[in-house]
Amino acid sequence: MKKIHIVGIIVIAVAIGVIITSLKNTTTYADFNEAMANPDKEFHVVGKLDKEEPLIYDPKINPDEFIFTLIDNKGMEKKVVLHKSKPQDFERSEQIVIIGKMQGEEFHANDILMKCPSKYNDGKPQM
């Protein structure tokens, strides 16, 4: 075999390895029931903020811990511990996606995505 063929085979093998590794690390969208059934797996859970429950954030004690209650799309309510600071305009969010794992009865999130209300309504800016 020529050296170019050997190098080509090595490059292809490395590419296949990278693809397989990246597929194993992908997370999926789920609800709290599925996250509780697989506590070792990371999930994206979509839901809404339970505005009747308290938001717990004290940056003096721990600036990287924010606790709130989320209701998933199937109506299940769970306490969420976000290991980041409280996002700006959090209370105004329409929909929340938390990324993390279940630990006991709490969902521990390492990241959060928020859908905030649109500043445009029927093509007209809201004032």
C-alpha cells in the first residue's frame, strides 16, 4: 500500500470515532418522568415556570445556585437546581428548557434556554 492510502484509512477511522463519540454525548428532549427513569442520562426538559412557588437565589451565599419550580409539558412539577446565576428577566419567560440530570427528586441543570415574550405583536412594537 502507498503511504497516501494508509493516511486516508487513518483519517477515515478517526472521523468515524469522532462521529460515534459525539452521538453518545447527545441529549434528548424529555419530560420529568423519563428523566427520573434514567437518572444517569442528560436530558432537555421543556416547561413553564411555576410562578406560585418561590425563586431562591442569594448571590452572597452561592452565586452559582438558583432554585425554582418548573412544570413540564405533561404537567409534572419538579424543583430545579440551576448551577448558574439567575438569568435576567427569568420571571418573564414564556417557555424554559433546562439541560441536566435528575438527582433524587430534584433536577440539576447545568444550562438553561429561555423563550421570552416577543417585543412585537402583529408587526407592531409593544410600548
